Amino acid sequence: PRSTLSPSSAASDVYKRQVFTKADKSTQRDAARNAKMFIEAMKKEWEFIPRSFTTSSVKFLGKKDILGYLEELNVEFAEATKEGDS
């Protein structure tokens, strides 16, 4: 059976993310290929594929992407909080 994990809201979806770490341990091409193979395998079982990030602490790869995503979440949270206060 396929997983039916699918987002019902931004708040519940926030936890369903995947981060491919240590991209500096291989070439950028190998890291991208490995992430793609993992995602392709997930598609066989999952209905919804979570957003993913590839990171490297040595090369700072993915830092801007993750920080940008966190900023998006902060904006969504602030907007949801304002709506809840009304």
C-alpha cells in the first residue's frame, strides 16, 4: 500500500521535509544523483514527496535554501497567528 502522507495545512506539513546531508563527501553530480534515486524510490510508496534540500556544512551548500524556507514558514506562521487573533 502507498503512503497517503499528504499535507493538510502548512502547519502539519512543516515536519515532512528531507535533508540530504554531507554533499561535500562526494561530487555535486553524485550527490544530486543519489538524492534523485532516493526520491524516485519514495515515489513508489509515497503519494506526496516532501520538499528536500541537499546540504554541505563544508561548502555551505543549501544554506540559503533552508534559511529561505524557514523565513517562508515564519511569514506563514505570523500571518496565521494574526488571523487567529482576529
